[in-house]
Amino acid sequence: MKKLFIVANWKMNGNKISNEQLVNYINEKVYENPNIEVIICPPFTYLTQILKLKATRIKVGAQNISESQNGAFTGEISGSMLQDMNIDYVIIGHSERRQMYSDTNTIIAQKFELAHQNNLIPILCVGESLNERKTGQTISVVESQIKSVIESTCIELFTKSIIAYEPVWAIGTGETASSEQAEEVHFNIRSILKEYDLNIATSIPILYGGSVNGANSKDLFTMGNINGGLIGGASLNGEEFVKIYQAAERLTNE
Ligand code: 13P
């Protein structure tokens, strides 16, 4: 039985009241299951609130870290601070950060390394733009995003990491990659990793992200190389998020 990860990326959404309602709802509907890891990634300001509210079976992640360890970097949050707050996971290299905040492959590799130095499990996001897909560059783009991290750090760090394939054209657009399209890229990600380490290539969790919802999650999670979802919009709606979780639950019970 493969383990499935259901990760909520709230992005820059929520407030104290709506967060409390959402987490209380999720607490009620999410059960202890050794084959499913539910992770909530709220904005930094709400990490403490969610840590207090969530049931112990739910984990908490941040959405970003600084590429520097500490020092005069106004407005930044370091990996050591997140470790200090007992955060388990951190999203790194999300396409919104790559596009809007100049997170280059080099910076992403630094963040990836610092996540590990601070005992955070990075969820490394990769994915192509619409234009890159149309021009047949999907695999080469994903390959360079992954290889740049491996080559600036080391493959061993991927033993305790998660990759999320998030095609940029499917994020927040309502247009999901078909399960076959996603599976093809996930398969290729494992092939890229096989050049370095067979064991890591077969065991690393690879999540799909991009307009995942209650209706399409089962088909996606059924694919052999897909180990769950990184969910944006649908994670802000308790019922929809729980439907995604329940799709995973049904698969782990089959
Ligand atoms: P949507 O689920 O809103 O498409 O967002 C996906 C995403 O960016 C998750 O990190």
C-alpha cells in the first residue's frame, strides 16, 4: 500500500475565525491512518494558531523559508525559526514564488538545503508553463529544476524530501492535468532520479498539484506514480478538502 499525502496550501488566505472553522471541520473528518499524511500549510502568521488547533494526526508546514540562515534580512523567516516552532514541512520553489518573487533554481537549492539543515521536510515544487508544455519542453524543464537542486546539494537529501509536480497552467485555473498527463510526468521524474539513486527514485513521494478537487482526486491518486496532492483553492473549503481526503482514504482501504 502506497502512502498518500494530502497537503493544503492555503497561500495568502484565511483569518483567525475562518481558520478555526476550517481546522475544526478537518479535525472531525480526518482519522488516524498510517497510510495518509494530512498537512496544512497556512501563512506564517497563523502557524501557531494551527499548531494549537489541529488534531495530533495532522501535520503543519510553512509555505516558504529564507535562503539565508539568519541575520539582517528584513521580513524573512528562517528554517531555524520554523524548526523552533515545531513545524514539520516546508513548501519550496512554488511556481508563484518562482514567477513573482524571483526564486531561481539556485535560490531554491539553497532553501532546500537549509530546510534539511533545520530538520524540515521540503516539498519541492516543479512544473512547466503552458508555453513550455505546448512547445514540448515539459520534461526538460522539470529535469533542469530537479537536477539543479541535486547538483547544488546532494541526492541523499532526497531520501527525506517530497516532490510536487505542479504544472503552472493547471494552478488556480480549474484546468487539471489529466491523470495520464500527470502520471507521465511523475514517471519521468522517477526516471530522472534513477540516474542518481534507484532506491530514492522509487520511494520518494511525488504529489500532483493544480486544480485538484473532490471530483478528480480519486483518478489522480489511483495512478501508480502519484502519491497524493498539493491542494490550493479546494483546501480553503472544508467540505471539498475532506472529499479529497476521503478519496485517499477509500484507496487506502481497498
Ligand atoms: P490550485 O489547487 O488552486 O490549482 O493550486 C494548486 C497549488 O498551487 C498548490 O500549491
